[in-house]
Amino acid sequence: MIIETFLRWADTAKSSDRAKAANALGRAWLQSDMDTSERDAALMAMTWLLDDPSPKVRLALAESIADAPKAPRALILTLASDQPEIACQIIARSPVLTDVDLVDLAARGDGVTRALIASRFIVSSPVCAAIGEIGDAAEVEALLDNPGAIVTRQTLRRLSERLGYVPAIRELLLSREELPADARHNLAVSLSDTLCGNDLIRYAIGENRLELVRREACEATTVALVAVSLPGDIPALADHLRRDGRLTPNFLMQALCTGRVDFFAAAIVNLSGLAERRVRSIMADGRFHAMRALYEAAGLGRDISEIFVEATLEWRKALRRGEATYLGAIAGHLVAKFRFAEKTGAVADELLDMIERLHIAEHRKSARDYASFRVVEAA
């Protein structure tokens, strides 16, 4: 009887009064002790209000039920598809919406809808994956900035592929410890390309030298990235770098000289197609010709395979001696043995140039460290 009276009244009441009544009706349905017939009648009245011509009325109804876990699902879904001012109340707050509902809304909605979904108190991994696949930079930034968003490593990898060129997105991705190593490398390369495209940098360094600087910087960054990669990420990183054409002799030698032996072994496994156990066994205990055959099977030319064998032998010696640093010992030995050898080709010369630069850089670092130590000791 009360509901019937309400419907007759609402048919002629002002929109502001109807909005107050809609809000009160929604709260009463959720909080009052109604019997079954009264609840059914109240639900019918709220459903009727979904067609109210005034957005204020529908907004008032949405605000009254948006946070309720037991809100009528039919009302929630309808209001979530209403005009933005109304839908945002439901999309951003309602616990009634399932992952399927949110993924569907993200696919059908606009950027505002996806940003609201990305900013919910909890965003499940399937919903994060959907936004990561179709969202623009603004929505993705909201997602990555939301501590309640459960973003998987695979979604982070996909975001690095799609939007890694956006500075804000790149910064948010790089700040995450769980970012996969291959995705982190992609972002580093993207940043390098951006810097090299800067007219001021191109003018200051010069076109001829810029490519060399860029390549060496990328290699050095990648070696540093290897050092902080999780063990489980190393095979995937090696495969990513191979497909990207970055497992060059120079890069592999840097990894070996700096003691990134686990990565170096994973790269040789990837390049040669041999079993990991076999590769590690040869590297650890194999004789000269076995190691040389292994490295040549990985694609290293005969003119440089001997240098890699010698570096491996030096690594074994350093390991047995328990040395904490490999670069000075290995690079210095290789320079002394091969730098002025009579039979070297262009590839070997380029490799030895890089090794010598590593050796010089390590000497300079050692000198700086020593000078700093003496200053502190004298103070």
C-alpha cells in the first residue's frame, strides 16, 4: 500500500523530491526490516525509478546502493550503464560487480570507465590484464598507481611492450621489483632510443659516434640488469636478447668478464641448443677443445672462440681463489695474451678493443676507490 502511494506521488512530484525519495527507498531496502512482499514492492519501485527522466533521481538511487554487497544486481548493472555521472558511482564502488562484469564494462566503455575500474579499491588480476591490453596511458597510469591493483608479471610485460615509450608509465613499471627482466630491458632500450633521438644529444656527440655510444651504453645497462635479475628470469632474458639480436660476442664477453656466469651459461644454452647440464659441465670441467667446440656451436667464430675459452679458464681460476671481482683479472689477462697477437681478424680486434676498455675502466675505478679510501683514512 505504501509503495503504491509512493508511485502515485512520484508521478507528479518535483525531481528534487523524487531524488530524496529514491535515496531513502534504496537505504530502506538495504537496512529496514521489511517482509518479503514489502521488499518485492520496494524493488519494483526502485526498478521503476531507473526510467525516471531526471538524472538526479537515478544518481540519488545509485548513491544509496553503490557500496552495498547485497544491492540488487539488476539495478547495479543498469546503473553501471547509465550516463557517466551516474555510472561512475557504481563502477568505482560497487562490490556486486564481478570480474566478468568489469571486463565487459572495460571493453564496452570509454577511457573514463576504464580509469574508474582501474581506481577501484581492489582490482583483480584478470581485470588488470584487460585494462592492460586495451587501456590508454591515463587508465594504465591509474592502474599502476593503485596499490589495490593485482598486476601480474605477464601484464607488466605486456604494458612494457604497449606503453613503455610513455615516460610516466616507464617510470612506474621500472619502480616495480617484480617487473620481468626482459621487460625491464625493453624499457631501458626504449629510454636509450628516446635519448638518442634528442637533437641536442645528437649535435653534442655527433652522428658517427652516437651509434657506438648507444650500443655500448645498452650493453653495459643490460649487463647491470643481468646482475639484479631473479634466477628464474635468466633463461627468458637470454631468449629475449637472442631474439632481439643482442647476444653479440662483445656482450657475452662482458657478461663473462664481470662474473655473470649463470647468464653466460644460459645464453650459450640458448644459442647452441644443447642441454643446460651439458653446457655447465663443459664450462666447469671441460678441456680446451671441448670448450672451443661448445662456443663455436653457439655461433662464436673460430677467430674469437679461443678468447672465450681463455676467459672461461681465467674464470675457473678466479673462482678457485675465491676472488670477489673478476673484471680486472680476466680482462687484464686477455689483453696481455691476445692484444698484440699476430693473427687476429676484424671481429677479434673489435672484441679485444672492448675488453681493453673494460680493463681501463676497472683500473680507473680502482684508482678512485683507493684515493677515496686514503682520504677517509687520513681524516
